[in-house]
Amino acid sequence: MKRLIDFCLLLLMVFWGSNAWADKTMTFGATSPTRSDCNLTKLSVLSGTSDSIAHGGITLKITAASDDNASWNPAAAGSNHGQTIALKASANITISGSSAEMKITKIVFHFEGDNKNKGYFTECSTTGGILDPAKATSYVTTQTWSLEKGASSVSLTNNSAGKAYITSIDITYQTGGLDNYTVQAYPYTWNFTDESLWEKSESQFVSEIWTPNTAGEDNEWRNSGHEPTVATGYDVDLLRGLRFTDHVCADRKRNCVSLPRKATITIPSLHEGQKVKISYTGVDILPTTNLKVSQERKDNIEIYKVTQDGNATLTIDDPSYNEVWGVWISQISVLDAAPVLTMTTPENNATGVDPNLTSIKVTSEKPLWAYDVNGTKTPTATTIKATLTSDDEDNAMEVTATLNAGETVLNFTLPQDKQLESATTYTLNIPANVIMETSGTGNKNCSFTFSTKGLNYLGAYNGTTEINKDNPYTVSTLDNNRVAFAFGEEIEKTADFKVIVSDGTTVNTYNKDSQKCGLSDDSRALFVPVQLKAGKYYSIKITAGSLKNATAGSTLKNNQIVLHLISSMKGINLSMTTPYNQDEAPLTTRIILSAKDNDGKNTNIRNNVTATLEGKSADGSQTHDIGTVTGIANGNKLVFTPKEGQQLRPNYTYTLKLSKKAELKDVVGTLDDDTFVFTTAKVIGNAPIVESTSSAAESTIKVEDVQPTTSKQIEIKFNEDIQLLDGALIFCRPMGGSESYQSLEYYSARSGIYDEYNKIHADGNKLWFEYSGQHLFYGMRYEVTIPTYAIVGNGGQPMEKNFKFYFETPKSAEASDSRARKDVYTWDFTNISDSTFTKIKESVTAGNTYWGEKNEGNDHEYGSFNARKSSFAQGQEIKAGTSNTILPELKGLLFNLVKNNRDRFRIVCKNGSEDKGNTYLDLIGGTHYVTIQSVPANAMVYIEHNGNEMFNLNTLGVDSLRTITNSNNNRVSVYRLGDKTKDLTFCVYNCKLYRIAIVKDNKTIGSATQNYIKYATYSQSYPVDYSLNERLNGTAVTAYSVSTNYQSNATSVNFTELPNNQSAPDEGVILKTFGNLGESHPIFTTDFNTTPQKLTSNALVGTGDKATEFATAKKEGCQNYILTTKYFHLDKNENQSGTVIDGNQQCFYKWVKGDAKSNFAYLQLKNPSNANAAKTVIYLDWFGDTTGIHGMTAPSQVTSGKTYYTLDGRKVTSPTQKGIYIINGKKIIIK
């Protein structure tokens, strides 16, 4: 009975949907609760004061009247009243739950009987509810307060004239839902080692859920018998807010909570960036939902990071190599996000900072202390170390700050022997986890940048025209073939003077003694020579400290100055346009060479070109040979894309040398430049890591977000700020699709030549791109790829490898599947009915849908020729006709075209003929997607197509088995689904489709080891088209019938091929293959327009999908036969005599016992007038197997109970020796 009650409680919990338990009732009286310290006898409330008792999460508080005590009356001798507690007028009683999720729904007050009580409660001012009775005119024995929605606290006052003599109080309450209210102020810690918390919680382990165990030295509570108890933690302060899905043991002796393998823990209402720290022993605890490991377990502590807002779930690991029972948890802490540190003096990214600065101030909004993995405040002052670096490695230094626990300011001081350089950019780097915030979370790696004051740089000029420094300056001529860099002070060259001018092909470096790179007469400008060439991208860099203030004693120097120019001079040329900054190229850059013609217009490159790529270190001591790379000709560009993991080295100069001059496609001639040079940047820090994506990886977005009218974003968040690289290319494409047409391509570049592309956006640590309209398709699996050459971290480091994640789109809300049967199906696009063409023509004539028609050579085509006026219905079944009905030949298929406003979908009628065999489906002009809905688990899918270009899968969990070329010279691609029914989507490019078939059944014909077994009988509950085996599987299978003209006395039977090689449902057939014996052959059903009729002249009887019993198969006046090689002796009563023998020839043997298998066929022949003449065995007079049949005799072991005689007249029941015997007056030979 107890198990039944528990089960019912669990059902109630499920049906309520909020994880609530059924109503529970607690009684406060003279003896209840049984713990003597919390029943009514313990209340002794002096006048005007309050006192309370608590048990199981319920607190009862009584406030006595100002002029009368409210104490328990023990019914002492001489008292007029029994055991009661008396509340005079104005006395108050308040009943509260221990948490907001606990709701009190009913309170029943039991008053003293025997006409002794007139007091009652008349007010419920704070909570509402109903009192019954609300008003009394005589003695009251009970009074009930109730409120359907419940209340966390109920306050009632005795406003009647008489005292209320209470003997007991029944309190009914509910609990349910995650306790997000009690545990809403994070940071929060569940500390199972806190004895005070155990003492507070001990009374809350109610018997409805918890079973105590105090055997031996144990002191624990288990939820045994109530698993899974999702509400376990709701009423117990020790576990408040946590949710578990399996056995839970609260172990006070060991100060822990233990959970078995596979159990889960859910922590409510977390926020992205917070951390969860768990102290435990046992097997691992794995993050399941909204968490990832931040710090792997060390010293029995593991830290997880919250990846997005919401409840977080962890699962207890179940490793095969470990026999440990589960985990023992001593503490769970939710920690706030990492400390937000801010550099305030100087401010982050500040410029013009005084080089005489000796300290750097970093502040936090919350108190800090030195990092301790346990979150323990360090009692003493601690030295915090950070680094201060610049482009000059020799100028790097360690800076320190002294931190006292609870402070909010860090002052990092420079070493006494160090001073900041002028005109220098510095980076302060505070390593991760050296300080902690109030919550106990360690800081992230923090980098802050500032630049010291330098010379007053006024800008660059072409003659008297200022050059815009924010954008590439396009110029056809330069005044005196030079660029002037102007300053507010008189300047002079330093010993470190260095100016680099690069055009991607040559690099010119000027030092202090270079006369070509000199100062103006007034010493307020530096002239840098630049010889323009057609189409070149120029990078001019004046390194930091090359120039200084000419005033005696001044320490001011120039900051690094970088200027970019683009030459618009006319002339055929090939220029390196990426990397754009040829002096500080990223380590995973794409190298893009762009061609121009004489008019400065883009001109296409004919072919791909290989090249060698080799680098040298800055001092020339080391080389880095990348080897041969290939430039892909893409319009006017040669694009050299680094392979994943192929990374350049920092501060190396690389030379790309083409193996031959690039040829132009549209202009006669070649491009002279074949050597290109760039230098990589110096880098610091670590490789950026993706922290989260939105949409989340492996999620399915909302259907309304697939093709929105306003832009939606796909966002990738990194663990640090990132920089978007020139030439970055990110794909968002359907899995299996190509890198064109159907893909969302996102480019990043500085020049306007990429304006026709979608743009990537980056801000801080976020990268995102937008989509809308037809960018995404319905019912697809999408792959987002961020290659290593797309971004670098704030220190210039690229990602270690390409990042990919996947998300899926749901089917369109308009999608439908109108097929009556879905487990097997055949679509035949070469067999379109007249009625379908009639519907299509109705739509063409009406002109109000996408349907149109045209002639293409000798062919006539119907399709989406009117889509510019009425868009193609993406992700839906194809419809046509005045009533816009679904075309039967295309039921169950969904189509997504790369452009829904183009003529991409066509039904082609070869030579204008609509006859069977002359039509096919044509999806042209890009990559398109076809979805086959509801393909059964483990089914096979056969798709016949022309296969000229691309044909790939877009669905996960589907095996691509093979692609064959059939007798029509078409391709047939074969797939097999996994263990789950799902939609199958494939992508095609300029594809002709002829047939699609779903197959769930197969049949083995013949034996690979016994070559005399050549045939098989078969039947199926649905119509079968055996002619499709050769077309779709490459091996011919033919189905035959046996004429009903044969009778059971026939020595042999021959066979007739079924009309069109097709069988009706449940029709029995015999099968022959022209392939290898013993192979399994798929069973294809017929298409929508093909309905074979069952032959009345077929003597083969099919068993269909169920086995046929021997008795059921018997028919008066007929004899049944089974095709087999096995037989046995029969006695005269046709019972088995002896063991079964496996013969060496397939024959039809008389069926005398046992049942016939499903999807089988047996031969049923009428008996002749003399039933005794029925044969025991009937041979197959078929396919050349008739050789010797008429001269052969029956196998010796098969008899019909008839009498045999030897030639000398002896009677033999069953011949056992070879020889000649006489039966029914005829001689036979037993071999």
C-alpha cells in the first residue's frame, strides 16, 4: 500500500507540472509534533509579547493581548478548562512557511468542546482568504481559514468578545517549483559542513520524503523509496533551491550530501559569467546544461563557468573504469562573475600620458583580496605582480601592488630604476586568478593599454593636401614623389631612426643617414619618398622613437606612425591587397592578390597559380619555409588561404614567389609582378577561445526566426577582446552545401570592393553577423565556420584552430506531409499523371502563382517561371491547380530553392512529351535543398539523379553507403538512417531528379554457399515494383507466378513473369536474381500512379506480414507446397518419420506440418479427381533447370505412405537401399 501511495504522490507531482507535492498537513497540539520542543505545550507568552515554535518549515507565532498572557494550560486541578492555549481579544496568531515557494492553503483551529469556547477569529487583514464560520452566535468548536492560491504567511486576530481556547491547529500546505526566491541573492553557498545549518534543517526532513538512519554511528536522511524526488531540497534549508533526480543522502556525520552515478543536480536561476564551485570526492561531476569546466578538479575542488542565463544542470559521471559508488559533496558555491577591474590612472586607452608617471591605478567596484582557490580572505597584505610591456622588448618590466583584503584599489608601482619612454604604447597585463572579488571568483586575464606623450604629430600631406589617416588614401600622383609628415615642433632624427615603405612587392628601409628620407628646411616635416606604381597598396611606417624634439634636453619622441595609400595609376597590375597592413600582418592571414586592367577596373585571372612562401626572422638568423601554396583564381583575385594549423611566425618577413606569372582571362597578357613581401606582427597573450554562441550550438532556432523580415544576429563570444582581420571570410552554410550560392558569406576588409558582401561585425569580445529574408532555409542543419585567419585576440594571437558550431532550423509552419503511408514510399518523377499536368496548366493559365511554362530547345518545361511575380513556396509541398492542391507525385517532399523568386524549379517534358518515361524534375541555377519527411529508423533511401555536380547530405545521423551508375547512365545515391525516425535533407547543384525510394524491407535470394539454392518465394503487404531493383540497386530481380492450371499431380511447374514485374499487396511470387546468389535485395514499393492488380491465375499464396498457420492454410480440395531443399520421411499417415534431410535441389515439397513464415509464399494446387495422385514433390521446370527432370525420381526419403514392392515381390514400407521398386504398378528408381 505504501508503494501505491508513493506512486500516486509522484503522479500528482508530474501532473501539476511545477514539481509540486500533494497537500501536506502538519498539526500543532499537546503531543504533536512528537519533538517535545516544538509543540503547543512549550508556548508561554507573557502579555504584550510574542513567542514561536517551528517544525518542518512551518513557524507558528503567537502574540498575546496587552493585558493577558497566552500560555499553555496543562488542565491543572481546579481549572475550568482542559489542555488549551487561550487567546484573549486582540491576541494574534501568525503561521508562516520557511520559504516563498511554500504555500499555506488551509488552517483548521480546534477549540475546546463542552460549550466552553466562544472566542474565534474574525479578521484576516494581511492575506485574504475565507473564514468559516465568519461570525458565531454561540459556542464554536472549529473554525477554518482557507485560500485556494495559498499564502506564505497567514495572520489572524481574535476580535471576538470571548477567549479562544485552542486545543490543536491543523495546517495544510504545498511546496513546489524551484526555490528561486530564497536563493535569489547570489553569491550563495550550500555549506554541508555548517553544523548550525544542520541543526536548523534537522526538523525539516519530513517523513513524506525522508527516511532517517541512525543505525550504528550513522546520522543521515535518505529519500529512499521516493526517487526520483525532484522536490527533495525544497523544504530543507540545508538543500534549499537545489533539485535532484535520483537517490539523495544527507549525511550529518560526514558533513556531506552523497549522490549515486548518473544522478543530476540542478541549480536555479544562474547568470552568464557566474561560476559554480563544488568541493567533493568520488567520481567526476560533469557539466550538462549551461555550464562548462573553468578549472578542472584539484584538491577536490572543481570550478564551472555559467555559459548563459538559466538553470544549470550537472550529472554524476558513470565511468566504466571506476567502481566508486558516486560522489560526496561538502560544499556548492555560486560565485559572481569575475572582478571587473578598471585602469583609472591613466584611463584605459589613454594617449598623451606623462612619461614621468611612476604608478598605475586599477580599481574595482567590489572589495578584493589575494586569490585563494577556496575563496578564503588572506589576512595579511599580499604583493600582486603584473607586467608592463611595449613594442620594445627591452623596455618590459614587472610592476607590483600591495593588496590588503577588502580594498578596492591596486596601485602598481614601477621599479625604481625604470621610467616610461615617451611616444610609446604600453600594455599592463594582470594575469588571471591573482586577485578575487567578494564572491570568491578569480579575475580574468586583464590587459590595459595607454600611450605616453610624444611629439605633436599634425598629419600627412600630399603637397598641401592633407591625407585622411582614417581611410586608405587613393592617389594617382604624389607631389615630388613623396609624402610629408608634419609636426608641431622642430624635429631631428634619432640614432634609432627607421622608416619602412612597402608596396607588397618591394620593401624600402631608410635609416638616419638616408639622404632620400630627410627633413624640411624648417625641421618641422619629414619627407618620405614613395614611387607610385599602378594598383599598388602602400604601407608607410615611421617607427616609434625615430624622431625627437630638437630642443636641447627634451625627451619627447614620435609615436609610431602608420599610413596606407592605394595607387590609382592606370596600368595592368597585380597587387597584394591582403594583408592590408603589410608591416604587421596577422599570423594566420589570407594572402589576396588583386588584378586591375589599364582602366583601373577589376580584371579576371584565368587560372590558379602555385607559389612558394618563405619567411626570415628580423635578425635574419632563422628561416621558416612554408613550402608550396596554391592561389585560387576567384574573379580578379588569387586567394592563398592558410591551412588549419598552418601559422606564420611573429616578426618574420615573408616572401611569396609565384611559380609563373598570372594570366589574365578577359585581357590579353600576363601580370608582371610575381614576388610579394610582408612582415608579421609581434604578438603577446594567449589564443582567443570561444565561450558561447547564440544561437547555441546544436540548438534549433524558432520558426519565426528562420526567415525574418528584420535582421537577426548570430553571435560568437570570446574569452577576450578580438580584432577582425582584413580579408576575413566566415561561412554560415547548410551542412553539406558548397561555399557559394546557398551560403551566407561574410567578409571583412578596409576597402569598398567588398561592399557587395555581407559584413562581419566585431566589438569587444563579440563577433556577429546578420541575416534576414531568404538567407536561411527551413528544416536545415547549418554549419558556422570561423577560420583562424578571421580574428586575433587583443594580443595579436590567432585561434589555435578553426572554430565550427552547428544549429538547426525547424520546418516551415506551412510544411505538411499529405502521404497516407510513410514507412515505404517511391516517388517517380518520370511518371506524372495527366490530372497533375492539368492542375499545373490551370495554374499557368491563371498566372497568380509561381507556375509558368517555356520551351527549351525541343523540351517543354513547367516550373517556377512566374516566381518574380509570385514567390516560390519555400519549405512546403508543391501545389497547383485552381484549388491549389498538393501534387500527388510530390507528396511528402519539401523544397527550398536558393532563390525563391527565380525559375529554379522545373518539370521537364523531353521532346514535349508528357508520357511516362519522358519527364523528370530539374533543380537548376545553384544549390537547392530537398527534404524527405519522416524517414523511418534504419530505412534505406535511394535517390536517382543525373549526378553531374554536387549531391550531399544535410542531415546528421545518416550513413552515405554508395553511389552507383545505373543502366540509364544516371547516378543512384544510397543512404541508411540511424536508429531514429527523422527528416532527411539533401543538397543538390544543377540536379535532375528521376526517382526517390524509401525501403525498409529486404529479401535474400539464393545461397552464396549452396549453389543449388537459387530462388525465393515472397509476399508483401504493400505493392512491390521489382523492376526498380535493376534501376536503383544495379541488380535485376524478377518476380514470377505459377499458373492455377497446374494440379497437385504435376511432376513439375514452370513460371510466368508478373506483368510489369510488379506484385499487388499480399500476392505470392517466386523471385530470381541475375546477380550473386545469397545477396539481399531491397524491396521497392510502387509509385503513386502505379497500382498492380492481383492475378487470379496465380497459384502462389502470400503470407503477408504475418506467419500463416498450417491449419489456416489448408483448403478443401487442394494441396499446399513449400519451396525448400529440406524434406523428411513420411509414414503412411503422412507423419514425419526420421530426421530432416537437407537435399541438393530446390523443389516444392508437400506441406504437412509447421507454419509458414511472414513475407513468404506457398504453392496451392487443386487436387485431381484422384486425390491420391497428388505429388509429394514438384520440380521447377524453369530456367534450364528441366535437364533430367522427367527422368529423375523422387528423393528416396520422401514417401506418401504408399506401399513399395521389390522386383521379387517383397513388400517394403520405406526403401532404404538403391534400386528399382514398384509403386502403383509403375517402376521407379531409387538412387
